[in-house]
Amino acid sequence: MTSPPLSLRAFVHRFFVALLVCAVMVGGVFIAADVVKSQKISNINKAQIDPRLLTEGGNYLIIGSDSRAFVNSQKDAQDFGDKATQTGQRSDTMMVVHIDPGKHTGILVSFPRDLWVDIPDHGTAKINAAFAFGGPQLTIATLKQDFNIPISHFLEVDFAGFRDIVNAIGSVPIFFPTPARDKNTGLDITTAGCKHLNGEEALAYVRSRYYQYQTADGEWHYDPTSDLGRINRQQYFIRSLSHAAIKSVFPNFTKLNTVLDKTVASLTSDQNFGSGDLTTLVQAFRNTDPTAFPMYTLPATNGFRDSQSVLLLDDAKAAPTLARLRNAQKKTTVKVPKIATSTVTVNVENGSGKPGAAGKAHDDLGNFGFKLGNPAANADRSNYDVTEVGYGPGDKTKGELVLAYLGGGGKLVALDSAPSGADVELVLGADFDQITAPPTSTSGAPTSQGTPAPSGTTTTTGPPANPGGAVPEAGC
């Protein structure tokens, strides 16, 4: 019996989240489809990343690399630079796709490449330098250290991969309110209106950091928002790409396979990424209209550091967005005893190897009302993998209360005798993040109120506000 053809609605549900594709390059949504089988996923290039840096949960780090390794023609060398003169590669685009734990919802957050951060063992620099210094592993470590964001999986595509995927789809319609150009990327739009961009033209568009638009008097003006404006255009392109892919590929199953094959050939992932992780993405977004997929840019302000223009994180405005990204981990259900924190005395020791971790945890527990025993100190060793909550005879309930303030991490350990001067001994391990209130609390300490919506961030729905009329949500 022949299966009936897919309806457009059913196809959209399967196809949206199906561009493990340009999404990677430009900041965006995935076009992934249920037809991607395990054998296709297994063909993706693998990057070796320390598994201890990857946390089970729902944050996917997407990198668009500016590697010129593919350059084999004079035209490519003119547009992208000679690979012989390139010193390393940087993350031309960086974003984190977040899937809410236990829900089929999520957001995409773009990280400006000029964001000024502290890169582990390399000092302060723009965030895209992390990829140049140490590839995906150092980039993940930077996000963990500076933003306390757990990362589950990594995906990367380079310039050539992006171009090939767009060409496999055919073209992407983009609305230009005015003529536009960028002499650095080769963007050259001579008239306003709807333009169907091929792979090379699309790459020139999404890479543009020196975007210029022409006003009615014939004068050319630079987009003053630079990289932030580029992110705006990238996210608009992602939505347009999704629409174009659905329209172009839906009637042609052979073309769908071609697009998917191009996608797989263009990607690099962490070694643990499999078909189940792809399914997670599909399930999270298959019931979401592509035009409504929330996309944000991490808020930042212009600054000047080390003789260069940079972007400085706006901590207050970024807080809601970062809070949602930090909620990506699958939380373990923890019993919260109905006793007051003031009835529990805790000693804190540092076995994580992270300087200052015990002192901060010690102070944070005090702020939540716990009594503090001995001053914070180093443990007998500094390589505990898992945080341990040791409790003396008869004090298991008190140990469970301390465990509840670890955000789902750590484990209980029964001690033969009570810790010196305390009821509970907390030994921090490599898995320790922070002391945080459990979902409910009887101590009068702050309680978790859930994750706030990413208000205050920049939601982008189209190109920069150039003169020339309204801009559609996606396409033309």
C-alpha cells in the first residue's frame, strides 16, 4: 500500500528545525527532519571535546566558523581571504539554542562576536577569540566560566558549508528597503525590493559588518550598529531561509535528501551528538510556527578595551535571558525537608580545584540562613568529581536540606561520626555550580520563582531600520 503524501502542515512540523544547516552559520533555526536517520548523523564530522565540559540538558552551542580552509579559487580568495595567510579561525557567528527542560519550547540567543569576556588561561579578549585560541572546547569553557551557561552539544559549519546548503535549496528571498552594499563581503544590491539570493550572495549578506544603505538623495550610509545590525540581518535571514526551504523542498523528496546530505557534509559536532539529540530539537520546535520562533541578542553596550572597540555585557538587561539559558539542565528531583535552614550547621570544604569556591559557597549558605561551622577550607584533595554532602548519625534530614540547595547536583554520604563543629560537611566537587534556593523553601530564604522571560533583550524580526518601508517577518 502506498503511503499518502505528507500535507504541507505535517511537513512543516517535521521540517522546521531541519537546517542543522545555515542555522549554524547565521545564528539560527535548524532545518532538521525526521527523515534524517542515524546513518546520516553518524557521518557528521566530530570534534573531540572533554566530556566533562558537556552537561546533560538542553543548550546547543552553534558556531559559524570563519575558516578559509576551503579556499581553492581566486574568487574565494578575493571574497574570503587566502587560506595561506590565515592565522587560525574564529567564530564568525555564535549562538546558543536553548530547549526548556521537560517542555517543547525554547529560544535562540545570539552572542555578539565583539563581546568582551575573560577567556580561561588567556586573559580578556573578544568572545570570538576563544574559538581561535582553543576551538569549541575553550569556547564552551568560556561560556561556562563567564556566564554559568551549561552546554550539552556543539555544532559548527563554515563559510563553504553555508554556501553549499543555500545553493542546494535554490535561493532565499530577502527584502531590501534600499539599495545596499558591503565592499568587504561583496554584497551589492543595486535596487530596493525583493531579491532572491544564491549561496554566495546570501553569505555576503549574513557576513556583512560594514553594511551600507543608500538614501533617496543617492548618498551611502553605514549601518551604525555594526555587529548587532549583522545579527539582526542574520536572524531575519534564518526565518526567510526556513520559508524558502519549505517551499522549495516540500514538493521534491529527492531535493530534500540533497539538502540533508549537504547539511551533514557541512557540519562538525561534538562526539556525543546523535539522532536522539536531533529528535529532541525536532520535538521541541515541530509545533512552533517558524515565524514565531523567539530569537534574542544578548544585550551589550559599546566600549573600548585594549585599544579596540568592543561590546560590554549589560548585566541587568541580560539577566533574564541568561537565567533561562542556565535552566537548561535536567534537574534531579530533590527532597526538600520541612525544617528551617537555621537548624543546620554546615562546614564547607573545597575539593573542586576552583580557587575561592568554598568561601563563596560558605557565604551563600549563610545568606540562606544556614549556621556556619568551621571557616571554609580546602578538602583532603582537589579532584572530587562529584560534590558530597556528608551527614552524621541521625542527621540525614539535615543533609538532604543542604543537598536541596545544590540545584540538583551532588550526593549524600553517611558519615560514621558528626563533622567537627557541624551537622553537615559539604565537600565541593567539579560538578558544583552554585548555591541556589530549591523550588520551595521553609526557611524564609528566597525561593525560586521560575525563570523570567527574556525581557530587556533585543528581539529581532528583520533587517536594520533603514529607510524604505516596512520589512516583512520573513522572505518577501
